[in-house]
Amino acid sequence: MKKHLLLIFALISLISLMSFTVDYGQKPKEQTQKVGMLSDIVGAPIIIAPPPSTITVFRGSNVSFKVTFISDLQVDGVLTKINKYGAKERLQRDYTLHIIGNDMIITLDEVREADEGEYDLEIFNRKGSVSVRFKLNIILY
């Protein structure tokens, strides 16, 4: 009788362990789906993959980075530089901004020393906006 109870207990324990097994490959997909559902409810864009917090490039080179977002409406974006007082300033240089699917690709050509600093990228649609901040470091060679 004790052997049967132990066997039943072991079987129940094994079944309960199997039911809590997590497929780690599914986790990001499920989180992305949840964020997408939230975006549908709110209507404002939501960033799901920001650029690196610090981007380092050589002076004179081109720099491109990508931001992935979710939005159920057409989006646009604007890149601003943060001045020494912490306020946003309009960029004093040209940059390109391309939207391909849910990716926003920003490119600065021939970066120079004056481009070094903190930037704020704002992604917006008619329902709202979201922004992400990053730092650009320039290496002189």
C-alpha cells in the first residue's frame, strides 16, 4: 500500500513539474504579442527594441541605428539633441529617417565632433508618442 501511495505521489509530482516547464523560445514572442495588444488598446506607438544606450563611432563615418516599435497607426519620428541644460534642441545637421515595417532606421552621415552628446528620438502618431534617449560618442583618430 505504501509503495502504491509513493508511486502515485511520484507520478503526480512528475506531472506537475511537466506542466510548469517553460519554453524560453516562446517568452519573447508572448511578450511582444502582449505589447502589441496594449498598443492596439492605447493607439500610441510602443518601443519594443530601442537602440543601444551608447553608440560609439569614428569621426567622419556614418552611423545608423534601428528602433523597433509597434503601432496600429502610421508613425513618424523626430531626432533632437539634448543641450547642456537638458533641453531638446533641433538638430543643426541633416539626418535620414526611414520606416520599414515596424523598424525606424536613423542615419547620420559623416559625424563630426559637434555631433557628440545625448539624443532623444521621438516616435509619434495621432494618438500619442514615445521617446528613447541615447548617447553618441565620437572617437577622433
